[in-house]
Amino acid sequence: MRSLPEHVQQDFLSDPRFRISIDNYVAGQGWTLWMATPGPPGNGSRCVVLRLKLTYCSEQFANYVIAHEFAHAFLRNGPWGDISDVEEAADALAATWGFVRPADP
């Protein structure tokens, strides 16, 4: 998170709806996730859930995935500029932060 721009860090840290969780899925049992309930438009949960399988990826790919998910949270799963597709928007914003999707995971 320290690699993100200061204004992004402040946006996250000043929002009680922002949180980071580690996926705790257990086969046959499911998983538990606590997140803020939806509020007015643009005020939904900003929960970033990271999967443990990131530990098996290259560091560069794991950093990209984390930045991509932070971008979703920052954009509140919305568009960015002229980019209306939310996945492309998250990729583009993460790239401006220095986290470009690597060719190999």
C-alpha cells in the first residue's frame, strides 16, 4: 500500500468502509467475509479480498493483482476516465501506479 500515491492511501485510510481481508475458504466448509453493507450509490463496500494462492505467483504478478484490486476499491468498481469497462479501468489505473500486468503469472 505504501507504493500507492499519497492521495489514494489517504482515501483508503479515511474511509471506514475500506478493508483488506485474506480469503479463508476451506473446502467443504465455505468462507467468512465481513464487509460494510451497501449504502447510497458510490458508497458501497470497499473490501479487497486477497487469496492465499498469490503466495505461489511471482512477486511481480502478485503485486500487480493487489494493485489491480486496490484500483477497483479506489474506483468503487466503476469506470476511470474514458474507460467504462471496470476490469480495464482497474488495469489502467494500476499501470499508472507502476503495476503493469506481467506476461507470466
